[in-house]
Amino acid sequence: MPTPNPPATLVRRTQSLADVVVDHIKGRIASESLRVGDKLPTESALMEALGVSRTVIREAISRLQAKGLIETRHGIGSFVLPPRTDNSIPLGDASTMHDILSMLELRVAIETECAGLAAQRISPAEIDALRMALEAIEQDQADGNDSATSDLQFHLSIARATGNEHFVGALAQLGKTLIPRTRMGLEQVGYLNAPELRATVNREHHSVFEAIARKDSEAARAAMRMHLSNSRERLRRAHEAAGTQAAATAG
């Protein structure tokens, strides 16, 4: 079915562009121009129809996944899911800065213990997998690619090393919401991608890895708690910096 023309007000709203794309697709689902099981238009088709970048489309798709409205099948596409039949809030649903910061508080509680248990239980093969996940983050950065997927794999690898599938399930349900920059505007992401901040994050990842690899559970807990607490502070600053920049532009 052809994609309807986007509303003329698309890029003039006060929402972020990703929010507008989310609303556009939700509207098509509500109007049943996209039905349960239907495949969403390709990224390229959405980019052309809505006049936005690939980054914006991917951010919108990530938000729709977190809301439980669509699922993405690797190499095939994204499909509309049936409506939820319960009143619970999806664990990965974080669309405001308050939600994102609250999600990080939850992650501190979960992942601090994950790191400690991983240090106690990790196998040599899992250490290698964790090292490869760490290297993949840095390779993505060196290649100029978004490292959200590899970052997610690093955290999931730690959860797997606990031997407790409930940890893995909880973090997998969060999906890319686990990586807060996937929930943020382009200005905020630009702030977080500054080379000095990326270098700091990489050092924190290395500290977590090294503590787990040497099986020091208390050091692993401390390193993960510091990493996530620092992440929360970086996000808060990015939000404030983006707000200051927007105010200066408007002035």
C-alpha cells in the first residue's frame, strides 16, 4: 500500500523529528493503513516520504520497538505487532528524559549485581566473548558507525556470564533502550559523541571488563556502578546543553 503524503506541518512541530515519525507510523496503525503483520515501508521509503534522515528513521523504529508496536526481523524488515492485551508498561518504554534517567537507576540496580556475579562465574570462552564485544564498540567508533548495537552486546555478554537467564531476559527486553543515546535527540547525541566523552566511556568499559576478567566481583560491581552513574550524569548534562543551545538559537 502506498505511503500517504506526510502532513505539511511535519518538520515545523516542536517535537523531535523522531517523535513525529513515531506519531506518523502510529497514526497509520490506528487508521489500519498498516495492519497487524504488515511490513513497514523500508528505511529509504520512509526517508523519502517524510523528508528525514536515516538516523531519525532508525531512532523512531527503536522507539516503536520499545513500545511493543513493531518487531524487527534481521535482514527482513519491521512488522506491526498485535495490540498488547495487558495494562502493563513495556519495560523498554522510555520516551522522556525523566524516563531515561529513571531507566538508568534501574540499570544500576540490575547491572551492578550482573557484573559481580559475572566475575564469580565467567568462563574463559565468555571472557573472550566479552573482550570481542568491547573491541567491536571501539571498531564501530573508529569506522564512524553507531556503536549502540555493539554496546548493547557488551552489556548482554556480561548478563550471559552470570549463568542466570533472567538477567539476560530483562536486559534483552530493554533492547537498544539499554543504550540511552538511542532515545535522545540529535543535538544530545552529538554532545555524547564528543571524542573526550567517548574516550571516558571506553575507559569505564575497560575497567568493568578487567575486573570481571580477573574475577574480582567487588571491583566489577564498583566499576559497573560508576560507569552507569557517570552515564546518568553525562545524559543530564547533554540534555541541559541541548536545551541551552536551543534557547540561544531561539533568542
